[in-house]
Amino acid sequence: MKDQLLSQKKKSPIQSWFALIVIPLVIVISYVVFYTIFGAGTNFEEGDNANHPLPGNYLGIIYKGGVIVPILMSLVVLVVIFAIERFITIAAASGKGSSDDFLAKIRSLLMSNNVDQAIAECDKQKGSLGNVVKAGLYKYKAVQSETTGDKDQKVLAIQKDLEEATELELPSLENNLVIIATIASVATLVGLLGTVVGMIKAFAALAQAGAPDSVGLANGISEALINTALGIFASALAIIAYNYFTTKIDKLTYSIDEAGFTIIRTYSSTEKK
């Protein structure tokens, strides 16, 4: 059973390449959209993106945020993409039915010594929970049929198979979460960088001799505020997504541990030394 789980993990290399493909692609698309759509002349006075945005034109306002804005746009899009990817993966890992109902069925079937039916329930449940429990049940059935050997050693054998199956499943659940966590930290710093650049431009416009450059001053302030807003938004979105998915993973891990404890406890209580 462990070998089957390992082969299933090797059959999905797309997960390994997903981040490497998506991240640069999103950054390129963000820059293209920024300059061709947000920076289109129709969004600005006199059709020139060097001028003020037209009143109420938010595309032009965002364009005035400067060259760091596409990076922040990329971070927001990446959070959404990886959140969707994690949601699908974790939902599939949880299986088709309720984990509580599934564990209750397994517990009831083991107490009645109906191991084959319990394995069939794992096939119905699927996901990481079903896979781990199925691995433990196969070992449970194998040690049950053994006429020799110490009971404690058999319990350790079941526990070892459960731990190995869990170790194969958990990495797929946590994959790409580090990207969301990184964005949560980096987005604020990138936004702060854009804010500093915008304020430098604003003060440079004020420092000119004679009448201050009103356009330069306005652009600098717009750049500072837009970068701040986008940085905070991207960071907040990433933090919410990260906390949500870590909670879901913790709950699934607890269910897996509970299932393993149930299998071991049932074997210990039903088998003689």
C-alpha cells in the first residue's frame, strides 16, 4: 500500500512545476496589462498618460502609482491563484464525505472485526485521510492473519505503516503555502518601497525653484498612496488565506491522527497477546 501511495505522488509532477510557470507568467502579464490598459491614453487628459487621469478614471489613477504597481498587482493575483490551487488540493485531500462520519464508520466496522468493509469505506472516502487509513487497515489485516509474533510488535508495525503513509500525504497539503506566507511579508515591504519612491518624487517637485510642479507633486503623492494601498491589500489577503489553509490542514492532520489512534486502540483491545 505504501508503494502505491508513493507511485501516486510521482505521477503528479505538475505540482512541482506549477509555481515555476505561474509566477513569471503572472508578472509578465501584469506589466503588459499595466502599460497597455492602465496606461492607455484614453484614461488621461489630452490622451497623454503623462497628464492627470480623467476624473473618476481608476485605471489612470492606478497607473500613476508607478512601475512598482505591476509587482503589487502580480502579488495580489498570485495570492488568488495559489489560494484557489490550495483550496482544490485540500478539498480533494479531505475526501468526499465528512471526516467525522468516516471515522465513526471505521471505528464501528473495526469493533465488529469487519476490516474488508472498512477498507471499502476508505475507497469511497478517498483523499489523504482515506489513503492513510487504508494503509493502516491493510497492515491491520496482515498482522491479524499472523499466528506468531508479539502483540506489541504488531502494534508497532501498524503504527509504522500509518506514520509512513502520513509522511507521504502531508507534503502535498503544505505545498505552495510558503509562497502565500512569503507574499504576506513581502507585499507590505514592496508597497512601502513604492511609497518611499512616490514621496521622493513629491518632495522633488516641491523643491523646484519658483512655482512647484503641481503635476509632479500630484503624481508623487498618487504613487505613494496607491502603492501603500495595494501593498496592504495584498498582504492582508495573503495572511487571511494562509491562516485559513493552515487551519484546514491542522484539522485534516488531527483527523488522520485520530484515525490512526482508533486503528491501534482497536487492535490492542481485540487481539490477545
